[in-house]
Amino acid sequence: MSRIAAVRGALPPNRHTQEEIADAFARMCLPEGADRRLLDRLYASAQVGYRHLSLPLDRYDKLDGFGAANDAFIEAGVELGAEAVTSALEAAGLAPHDVDMIMCTSVTGIAAPSLEARLAGRIGLRPDVKRVPVFGLGCVAGAAGIARVHDYLRGWPDHVAVLLSVELCSLTLQREDASVANMVAGALFGDGAAAVVLCGEERRPRERGLPGAPGPVVVATRSHLYPGSGQMMGWEVGDTGFRVVLDAGVPDVVRTYLADDVHGFLADHGLTAADVTAWVCHPGGPKVLEAVAETLELPPGALDVTWRSLAEVGNLSSASVLHVLRDTLALRPPPGTPGLIIAMGPGFCSELVLLRW
């Protein structure tokens, strides 16, 4: 098993209300004089109150194409990534030179050298640190990243590994695009980063200077690609960058498959949904969250932390479920009880991570 030693998030300083962002979207994406009633309905139904953006609102319509947006992604991504990793390591009682492997995931920009390579020297990672940059998993990558880092630590049980997620969704906005998918994305997604520090089973607190209080243990993971759903979510990449693909049928896929996945996974470990004391769910949007609660027959309040995260910062793609995990840990679930991380993303797919608090 591996242990989660710390989780920390980082948000850019530009915080705006949903109404402010809706006005900016209308100015940049709708034809002059267009009826914006559909836009306003979508923004109101997203149940998002505030979001943090990489740039001030008045800079978005000045970005000159995909290259300028990607340059902004790299600049802001390195800043937020460095903040998230250093704060997580500090919370874990570790230094950057203790890190043996770092995995960095993002789906909202491209960088070569990758983000973790750019921040390595800046924050003091060792020259021999193992790096795994990941692109394309999208919203599922927060949970999938924990799962893959856990796989690594099973092979290197005395190592320390970091998962870094940097998602600057606002920089993918398609100007002059009044499509429903672009409006929905503009209503839901925000910018942010998160870092998780994990330690292998043989990385003992007393022997290696780690804090004595253990964090949650990763018990097992499960992945599932759903048939016939590959075109439901993702990007269409063109001259203007990343154009979002969001199919309205995603909640139906959740209702079709998720219950069997979750109940089967828990049963393999002698558990039922009633045993889970905290559900850490990616805030994919109101309809997806309603589908999750309905198909799993969750008790009232089971997804309150997720709903609160959606309202306070929006959907941060892969970083969101890590913010929810951080907030859940702050509530101190009963020690020794099971928890479950759930995220879904392009593929269309799900990732489940069984924890022991």
C-alpha cells in the first residue's frame, strides 16, 4: 500500500463572480446584439458562484491565438505548480530533494520541456528525479494520477512521489464560438492546481523523517473504459487551440455503468456502499453529480464537499477531485474506515480509488 502524506491546492489570484464571467463571455463569444437568454440560463444552472482565472478578465480578448494562450498557460502553470508542490511537501514534512518521482498532468496546455521539468530547478527537485508528464486524461486524471503513482510506489516502496495537476481551463476558451458546448464549458470550468504527496509502504516516519500521524492509505484502484462513448468528451484541436467536446449524454452513461463499477469494486474488498464514510467525487457538473448520487443511492449530504467545491471554484478538470480530497481530509473521516475517490473523463471512462482513512 501507499500513503497520502499531504494534499494542497493553488488558485490564481483573479477571482470573479459567475455574473462577471458571463458578461465577459457574452462580449467575446456572442455576436453583437445576440439574445443571451440561453447563455444566462446555462450560467445560472451550473451552480457555480465564483471562479479563479489565470488572467484578468480584460486580457482574454487580447490573446492573439493559440500560441499566446499556450504561452500564458506555461507562465501561469509553472507559478501555480511550484506553489502547489512546495506547499504539499511542507505539509508532509518533506523537502523537494526527498522526491523520487513526480507525475504532472494537464489537458489545458502543451509544454516541452514539460511543466514539472520547468519547475524542478526552481523548487529544488533532485537532478535524478523521475518525471512522468501526462496529457489527455482530462477530468479523470486527478484520480487516475493517484492510482498510477500508487502503482509506481508498489514497485518502489521506499520512495516518495508527487502528483501535480495544473489545469488552466479559461485559456482554452474559444472566442467567437456561440456553441452550446462552449457556453457550458465557459459556465463550469475554472483554473487551479493541486499536488498530492504519496509515500511508499516502506517509507517509515521515524526512519526517514516523515510526520508521525499517518494519512489515508491507498488500498486499491480500478479503471473502466466505457464502450461506444469515445466521442462524448474531449478536444477538437484546430488553429484556434482546444475546442471542447461535451455530449449531453454523459449523465446517462454514468447511470448505465457507474453503479456496477462501484458496487463490484467494493464487493471485491468485502465492502458495500454503506461502509464508505466519505465520498470524494469529481465535480463534473450538476447533472453528473445528480446522476452519481441517484445511481449509487447515496444518502443526503454524501456529496456536500463536492457541491461546495463546484460552487466556490468551479470545475478545475483533473485538479478538482484533489481539491475535494483536501477538503475531505480536513473534515477528518473516522480513522480505519473506507473512502472512495470517483472521477470520470474523456474516453469515456471512470477511475476509482479505494482509501482507508
